[in-house]
Amino acid sequence: MDALAVPLDRNKAWYLSLMAPNTKGPNFAWLDPSRLYCNSQALEDCVKDLLSPFQNDNIDLVAGMDAMGFILGASVATALKKGFLAIRKAGHLCIETQSQQYSDYSGREKTMEVRLDVLKPGLSVLIVDQWIETGGTMKAAIKLVEQFGATVVGVAAVAIENTEGGKWIKENYKCSHCIPEELQKQIDRQYLDSFKAFNSSTCK
């Protein structure tokens, strides 16, 4: 599907077919969800689907992870008319920060940081990331938010894989994702049937 094409019948999660498979090897994530952000209608519908379970929840602030979580997180915050808190990789904030160690989807040890002057007890926070694979990054973000006494209202991502970490997050926090039940097995085996029709030239 052309990255700019919008089908006449926009079924739930129609935009998932816009995502591109990994063409660079094992050092990269298995797919690139960011291709759907190139389509304004796809991005709007994705945000709408992510927010659907939280319509009746009080959300004071949206937090998103460096770096791809910034795109969805800021879009969600704008839709809610709420502020956006960037959770950064270590060394990118030029102010005092609280840090948290974690292992990302590739098993690499990393550190994330958050500024000290926003999170506080009683604040209700929705945490957004692009994708949850092993759950390590999201768990670290949750710890950071809760260390300040703020409450994690929920977790939102395009997809949450049924890994050990993904299941833990689903079991312990209210979650939102864009994956219909019939596609979850494809997500968990890390191959979408839509990849069969993918043509890398459509991204150029």
C-alpha cells in the first residue's frame, strides 16, 4: 500500500499494513512502525484507537520514550490537550535528572532519565511508546514515573508483544494497543502477512 493512500473503508487498524519490515538485519527491530506516521489519516486513526480505552480516565500528563515514543506520545498529548513529558536517553538533558537502568529489546544495557520538576504525587500519567517487545524500556519508564509518587493511568503502544515482559505489563497496568486479536499471533511471531506485498520502493 502506498504510504499516502487511504482506503475508502477504514476498518479498525487498517493502517498497520503501512508498516515496513526490517531490511537491515538483526541489529535492528523487526519492523518499522514509523511508516504509518507518514500518512496523516493513519496517524490520526492510530491515536484515536490508542485513546479509546481511556475516555473515562483522568489524565494529567502524557509521557513518551526517546525516541520513537516521542511521535506517538506528542500526538496523543495534543489530542488530549495535555502536556508532554519526554523520557530521554542518558546524557541528553542539560538539567538535574532522575535515572533508571534498563535493557532494551536487543538486550543492551541502557539508562533513561527524566527531569525533576514535573512529576509529583497525585499526577496521573499515560505512558506512550511506539512498540513493546520485551517490556524492559516500558518497565523502566513506569518505575521512573512512580518514583516521584505519580500514578501510571495506563500504557499505550502500537503493539504489545506477548513476551514475558509484555504479559507482565498487560497484567499489571491498563493497556491500549492497536492490534486486533486476529493479528496478535503475527505480532508475536514477528512477521506480518502484509509484508508479503511490501515493496521498499514505495518508501522512496
